[in-house]
Amino acid sequence: ETTLTQSPAFMSATPGDKVNISCKASQDIDDDMNWYQQKPGEAAIFIIQEATTLVPGIPPRFSGSGYGTDFTLTINNIESEDAAYYFCLQHDNFPLTFGQGTKLEIK
Amino acid sequence: QVQLVQSGAEVKKPGASVKVSCKASGYTFTSYGISWVRQAPGQGLEWMGWISAYNGNTNYAQKLQGRVTMTTDTSTSTAYMELRSLRSDDTAVYYCARDGSGSYYPSYWGQGTLVTVSS
């Protein structure tokens, strides 16, 4: 089973900031990494697939990078609507596993 | 647009069973699989398993084998997840999620169903 270590667990940002969220895999998973956004009481939204590909309809201020074991979700020019819980998912092998999540607060 | 609407919150006693439904709309139900994922309070997300809506094939997480059953009803475009012999640590929000095109990972998610196990 692949363990995903996501950090930080919590972060605070100001509109216009750039933030990075990290997800490290316990073994090589190629680019089989996805990122999701979830707001309280709402369904999660798929934002990045295959580590670097922006899901259609997602604003281009979101981007993903990484390969193998180290992955990063970057949000440029943060907006207040980006306040949410973000989590990573590896789909290289079963069972699918998730990072512990990051709660992003916008000041 | 793709929508997954889940059944309402449940409160169950230890040892009981719960069956959560997930009604799909906005796409051809049998063309995609459905994953079930749960999140216990203060914990990360846990993949529970996957079912093909095309042929009913399943792939369950090893730790839940024997306690979980995933099914679909193609006539109503609804997926179901039944968990038996409930324990307090099964208290969680349960999510269904539809595959993406040509993939086995979640792309569209339901809103979640809170299941509370308490005596």
C-alpha cells in the first residue's frame, strides 16, 4: 500500500499570495497523482489529474507538478474562493490512497 | 451535468448494518464505475472499494472484505454501499464518486452521507 504524506495540514494565505501544498508518496507512483478541492457541505471537485494536467473548467491559477514520489499543488494569485480543504490521491496501485489533507484559510 | 445525490444521514447501533445510496444523473450510468470513500472525524480519506456499473465487478479494500457489499441498480442509475457489523470506528462521512473517462479513480463526487455508530 502506498502511503501519501501531505503537508502542511493547515495554512493561511492572503489574497494574491502563492501557496504550495506537498504530497510525498512512499514509493514511486509515476505521475498517477490527482488533486481535489472540497468546501464544507459540498461535493469535492477534481482539479489536477496525472500530476500536472489541469481538469477542464478549473482556473489556470491552479497547477500541479512532480513525478515519482514528490508532488506539489500550487495556487497562484490566491482568491478568497480558494478557501477549502485540498487532498491528493494516488491511483498507481490498489488500494487507492489519499493524503491527510490541507485546510487552506484565506485571511 | 454529472450529479451524484446520496441518501441522508443515518444513526446506527453497534452490530447493525447501514446501506447508503448514490443516485446518478447526467450521464450513461453503465459507462462508468463508482468508488466509495469514507472520512472519519479528524481523519483522512479512506478508499473502501469500487464497482463497475457495467457488469457489477467489484474491488474491495482488504480491511473491509467480508463486511462491505457494493451493488448497483441500473434501472434507477443508483449505486449502493452496505456495511455490516458496524463499530464505533465506522462513524464517518461516506462518499460515492464516479470514475473519469478511461480511469478507475474518482472524478465526480457525491455530497457525502454521515453515518454515526453509537449505542
